[in-house]
Amino acid sequence: VSIKDSRFQPDPVTVKKGDTVTWTNMDSIPHDVKFKDVESSDMKKGETYSRTFDDAGTFDYICEVHPYMKGKVIVQ
């Protein structure tokens, strides 16, 4: 998932159980990825965060630095 223009792209992203999603900050300002149960550290431009999804379901997340930025991972 690219973080660009203060948006998560694509959104939503659909993966299979066991897949890993990697977010890459393409913006010059810091962003993070926060789920209910886990949060990345602040990412500077070019930095990444990865999470493996072992359970099926829909996982909503935000950028805690910019809470208007919302995203969703759908795990099948």
C-alpha cells in the first residue's frame, strides 16, 4: 500500500489469509498505520511497515498522525 498525497492507495486492499501487507510512505511528511491492536512507528519518506494477516476478516486502520486518513484490509 502506498501512502501518497495523505491517502492510503489502494483502499481497500484485499489479501488472502497468511499474506503480508507492506505500507510505504511516499510523502515528505511522517505517517503511521494504526489498527485496534497494533500500531507502526512514525514512518518518514521511503520507510515501510509490514503486517501479516493470519485471520480472515475486515481490518480498519488509520494514520494516527492524520486521523482523517482511513484504510481497510480485507482478508479472505
